[in-house]
Amino acid sequence: MVSVAGIIGLLVIVLVNSAVTALMTRFFRVRLNTRWGSLVYSLLLCPVVMVVILIVLSGVFKLGANLGSQTAVLLVTVVIPLATGITFDYFWMPAPDEVELPASMD
């Protein structure tokens, strides 16, 4: 049986992974000048960082619940936050070209 603390820990892992993915995707979209480059980097590098975060949060800090299988763990803590973070950045945030930056003080 899953405890309330396990569910809250799992939600913390999912939210942290979603936020990290959204921030990394935004960073790649701002820094890379290609259209597909940021998506490719997001799909290749974000899961690696998310697995490291998963290992730290679930191993060191003992957050999360026992989901029963490795496939369920990867689906819930990596794939769903990856899709959520990328979707958040691409569809909710304005494109980097549309954002007006303040004039420099030079």
C-alpha cells in the first residue's frame, strides 16, 4: 500500500523533473540558433539529468513510493515530466525571438 508521504515524495520528484526540463528546454531554445537543435538537445540531455535527479531524490533523500516496476518508475518520473516540461516551454512560454529585452546600460 502506498502511503501519503510516498505520494507526496513522488509528486515532488515529478514537479522537480518537470521544472528542470522546462528550464533546460528554454536554455537550449535561447542559446541555439537552429529550430530542431533545441528539441534534439532537450530529448537527449534532459532525460539524463532527470535520471540523476531521480537517483538523488529517491536514493539519498528517500522520496517517492514503490511503483512496482522499473518501467512504471521511468514512465512516471522521466517520460511524463519530460513531455510536460517540453510542452510547457514550447506552447505556454513565448518564443525567445518574441521576448523584448531591456536596453543595456552601456
